[in-house]
Amino acid sequence: VIVTHVSLRDYRNYAEAELSLSPGPTLFVGSNGQGKTNLVEAIGYLSSLRSHRVSSDAALIRQGADFAVIRARIEHAGRQISAEVQLNRSGANRAQLNRSPVKMRELPRYFSSVLFAPEDLALVRGEPAGRRRYLDELLALLSPRLLGVIADYDRVLRQRNTLLKSARASRVRGTGLSTLEVWDERLVEIGSDLIAARSELVAELLPRVQGAYRLIAGEDHAVGLTEYRSILSRHPDDDDSLDGIPSDQAMISAAEARAVFQRTLDAVRGKELERGVSLVGPHRDDLVMALNGLPARGYASHGESWSLALALKLAAAETLRNGSGGGDPVLILDDVFAELDERRRGRLSTAMDGFEQVLVTAAVPGDVPEGLRQHMVAIEAGRILD
Ligand SMILES: Nc1ncnc2c1ncn2[C@@H]1O[C@H](COP(=O)(O)OP(=O)(O)OP(=O)(O)O)[C@@H](O)[C@H]1O
Ligand SMILES: [Mg+2]
């Protein structure tokens, strides 16, 4: 996949902007606060449907404007596609493909990108939610069916939580809970699909993350990826935080997950009614990473955590390259090189070789290896200069 043209309107600090892009690497340069990240954030939005920096879209709309528009021409499997998103300050966002309205979640089927940014450090050091999102975003890009499963699970979970909360408030017991059983069934059914899909993905990612880590760090620190599955937990009512590495390494099928999920759900029923929230399921799971047998979260050094975060992203890019019919994802590297030492810079740049399109931002062009610096675009105060 490559992006050949981008138009922005009232996006962040861009009033209007037009940009043509070529295959291969492009480096966006400019002083701090000029709009480099804003530009690549907009491009990334078309595949992840979110910003890598903020959770609410309101910050993406230019101050004083009611809506923002991101439009891109994309070359996908030899076809030209035009994709457009309108972000509205009030009301739902809207998407178009080739000028016809589509659901937002259709867009990632035509455009995939992987964005590397300083925020990725949170994949290693932050809360489990970020790691779940990493896996789920990748699943969604790999398979439209799983995109549906993830959306369905979210919906069922929300509805079940609402029911649990009102049951708690009104102290409903017995008959009032028959509706809950219907939601239990849905939760187990859809949740088990998601658990199995994540498990398969993690097995596929592991050798790639190990390879990417060796490549970036220049050393082998025996990267481990183990899933924490709340349906298997003995204390599912504790919160997500984990100190150790789960011992269970095996892949799990949807059928196996279903049986376990149902059993655990029955066992925590009382506690769920007490708390008014769903305590087990893929929304409570985690991906535990280890270096040399120690949990990376809490033990790994800053540089090691960084290498691991980059390795996760690189592994995602390779998985997409292998798994999707549409070719390579567009690689977006926002402010990444400034964080790395000279050797890691060189190795990361080598890892980008051969990807169809690579978009890089840097305040200091000298931080970026030669090979990614051939084509530069200057950004100044929300304007794209040539
Ligand atoms: N919704 C918005 N409306 C208007 N301006 C905005 C909006 N959101 C962000 N900005 C402005 O955009 C600028 C930041 O742009 P951006 O993050 O792209 O900078 P950058 O070029 O990546 O800088 P750095 O080199 O520091 O990373 C800030 O000046 C900020 O005030
Ligand atoms: Mg920036």
C-alpha cells in the first residue's frame, strides 16, 4: 500500500494542506511544534481510526472549526482508492471510500499502516489496555471478520456491564437475572473467538518479535511473550496488574476457551453482581513480555524497553506484510530516531528497507540515517513547504 496524495482541512494546526507522496522514504523536517507529527498522525488515523496521542478526537479538529477532514489517495493492490474521514465536533464521524459513504471501520480494509512513536514505550511499561489494543488493532487489520468480533465483544461487554450495574443498584436476584444469562452466552461465545485469535496471533508474533529485537538491539535477550488469560486466573477479581510471568504458554482454541470461560464466569457470578462489572474475559487479559526470563515491565532498562517496543511494531509490520493481500503497510516513524543511539538508528533503518513506503519525522534531519533522508519535505507552522 502507498499513499500518493493527502489533503487536510482544519486538522490540528493545518487550515488547508495538500501533499503529494512518492513510494520509498520521505522525511518531514521542521522545528518543534510546526506540525510534523500532526501530519503523520492524520495519515495513521485512516488505518487505526484513532490518534496515537489522544483518546478523544476533539483535539484533532482545528481550534475554532466544527469539523476536520482527512483525505488520501491510496494505491492498494494496483487499484486507486480515495479515502476520506470527517471528524465532527458534535455528532458521529463520517467516512467515504471513492466518494460513497461507508462505515468508519471499512477503511482499514483498504489502508494499513504501522506507526512508531515515543508513545510506544507504553506498550512495554504501561497498562495492559495498550497491549490489548496492539493485538486487537493488528487482528482487525489482518481480518475483517475479527474486526467484527472485536466490535461485537465491546458492545456485548458494555451491555452486560450496564445490566450488572443496574442489578447491583436494585439488588435484583433470581428471575430478574434471566437476561444476564443471555448476555453471558454472547460474552462467552464472542469472547472465546477473540481469545483464540489473540492466542494464534501471539504465537505468530513471537519469532518475529525475537528476530526484530535481535536486529534492533544487536543482542539476544531471549524475548518472551506470554498471555495472561483472566478466564484461567485463580483470582479473577483482582485487578489486571501482574508481577510474575504466567506459566501457561499453550495456545488455546475457541472451543477450549468456551468451556473454561463459562466455568469461570459461573464461579465469579456473585462477585460480579457485587461489583457491577464483568470481571473475566479478553477485556481483562494481558500480554506479558519478558527479557532474559524477567518481566520487561518493571525490570527492563529504558533502552531495552525501547528496543522491545520497536520490535513489537516491526513484528506487526512484518505480520501485515505477510498476511494481507494488499501489500506492505505504510511505515510511519514519528520522532523515533532522536531517541536512539547511532547504532540502533542504523539497524532500525536497515529494517525499514524494502517496505513500499516509509514516512519519517524529525526536528533534526541529522538524527535520521542517510538512507531515509533522500527525499525531504519541510513543515512550518501548519504549512507544507517544498
Ligand atoms: N486542534 C488544534 N488546533 C490548532 N492547533 C493545534 C491543535 N492541536 C495541536 N495544535 C498545534 O500543533 C502544534 C504541534 O504540532 P506537532 O505535534 O505536529 O509538532 P511537531 O512538528 O511534531 O513538533 P515536535 O518536533 O516538537 O514533535 C502545536 O503548536 C499545537 O498547539
Ligand atoms: Mg512531533
